[in-house]
Amino acid sequence: MRHRLITAALAAGGSLVLLAGTALAAAPTWTVVPSVNPSATTLNAVSARTAADAWAVGQFQGTGDDAGLQIFAERWNGTQWQQVPTPNIVRQDERLLGVSASGPNDAWAVGNTNMISFASHDTLAAHWDGTAWTIVPTPAAASGGRLASLYDVADLSPASAWAVGQGKDARPLAEHWDGTAWSVVPVPTPTVPSGTSFANAALSKISAVSATDIWAVGTTTAIQGVNVVRFTLAMHYNGTAWSIVKMANTAEPTGLNGVTAISANNAWAVGNGFNNVHDTSASVANKAVIEHWNGTAWSIVASPAGLISVDRISAASATDIWASGEAPLQTIGGTPVPVARTLHWDGTAWSVLPGPTGSDPNTAVTGLSALPSGEAWAAGATFSATGAATAFIAHHTP
């Protein structure tokens, strides 16, 4: 059952980190905080603006044959998480995969929607105006039969927000909000190595220093014979246009899962290597990948030993950065699952610290957000042996 749950969640756009209780230190640094839990609730993202204002979003199973998956939002007021009503599209499954707020009365959440039991997906965006969440139209994400989705969003101001994902044409997608409407902004299509053919590419995460300094990362997928090969994808927006920026390991089988931009000469991207036939060096296969931008180029930064992936990253400052990762599989209840790790950067090196642990070891962390105060939030879901999902939130205080 756990394997099927993980597969389904990934297909919906999530990147899962499963938590198993491990004693890495005498005292845990994270505290599980009660979350609102409608039926079968999964949280996919969390974003904290201040110590008393944070959002977590995802989806839950509605009641009734035509309800489908319904978008879900809850808000932290400094004391507790409270559910905020969200609209529902009848006869549709809807998911919110990313969230960002520029102020108490301006927040965006993005994801995808599809007719119940249909494979084709469309982009979805919802806006919070201080009073209510409303679904805002997004432009058609090109043509084709692929899944179209917005995976993440960066809200800079009421008149400027960016969302990234993948269009129906299997190409990377970027959309911009100008205060009135969303529009598609052209992004380059990545090239693939000789001997392979382009399959698809997606931008999975976005982080902005300013309106003229924005990073988005993801993965390019190619086909080599009957094999699938994947490569890092990073794009930068300079206020005028998006361009592809070469990563340190472009030629190796690596995908990027997260990015956090601190300044013009300080950004971080994280991901994991893949075992596939295109890997000739085997330097990153089945290993965590951490890269740093110094204002000129990306370079590999050593990650703690024993990690197979780093999935989320969020910076409180240049010397206080949190990330979530995975160690190799262990067997829990007869099922192999990854073991979660929390990573921290102190300005000199990455170290492994205890991570949040739910009441069930089968807990997935899909969202991470750090504040300049040193606080951090992690969000996701705990899956029971019967397949029921329960929203999961944990809080770190310095």
C-alpha cells in the first residue's frame, strides 16, 4: 500500500521524503504542530511570511461522487493553524502544489486540475485577497496531450508574481501576473545530448531575490534507446528574459528539486542523481546533489555522506539554510521506505540534524520554509497502513 501511495503522490506533482524515527541527536529540533485535517488531507507546500503569518496548501478528498479532490489551504496566525475556505470545481480533481505571499492580503497558490478519472491536466491558480480565495484563470499552456501543471509560485507584490511548471507540449512553462491577468512568458527549451531525443522538461521550483533576479530549476528528460535519462535544468530571469544557465553537472544524470535565492551572488539548488545508462562517471548516481551560485557560475558543494537525495531547501539567511533529504531505504512494516534527514548550512558546511517525525513512520515532507528569525516550517502528510492521509506540519524554533 505504501508503495502505491508514494507513486500516486509523485504523479500528482509531489516530491516525497518519508520520515522514519532515527536518533541522530539527544533532542529533536522540530516540534509537530496540530494541523487541520479534513478527509484524506495532503499538504504539498508551506510558505511563511512572518512568525505570525504562514500558509500551507494541498488537497483533500471531498464528499460525494462529483466532489473529487478539493484544494485546501490553512493559515498560521502565530498560535494555531486554521483552515481557510477554498473554492471547489465540481467534477474536477484539484491540487495546490506551491504557495507564496507578498503580504497579509496578497497570496498565490498554484497547481493543476483535471476532470475526475481523466489523465489530461490543466494549470490552476488561486488568489487570496485578504478576504477569500478565488480561482483566477491561467492561459492555455500550449497544445498537446501532456500533463500541464504549475508547480511553484513566487509572489513579489500585488502587481507581480511568477509561476513555473510544464505545458501540455511537455516544455518548461513560466507565467507572470501583472496585477490584472496571467500571461505565458517565453522560456527556452533545453537541448539534450547527442544520441538522445528530447522527451520533456519541467520547472519545479522558483525563488526570487527581486523582480530582476529570479531562479527556477527542474529536470530535463530525454530518451536514449529504451532508456530514460534526466539532466539538471536551471533558468534565470534578469528582468527582461529567461535564459538557461549551465549547472556544474549538466552532462550527468541529475534532476533538481529545489532552489533558494539569497542575493545576486548567492543561490542554492538541490536534487539527486539517477542510475541510468547515460551516466559515464557514476559520480552522482543515487547521491544527493547540492550546488551553489556565486554570481558567476554554479559549483558542486559537498553534501553529508549517506544521502541519496535533497528535495527541498529554504534560506533564512546566508548562514542559516534548511533542507530536507533522504538516506538509503530501510524496511518499515515489510516495505522499503527512504529515511528522512534534515540538513542545515551554517555558512561553512552542511550538517545532518534530526528531522520532524510524525506519529506514523510513513510521513512525507513536501514543503519547507525558513524565516530570517531562524524559524522554519515543514509540511506534508502521514499515510496510515490503510492508505488514509493526514496533514502533517512541524515547526523549528532557534
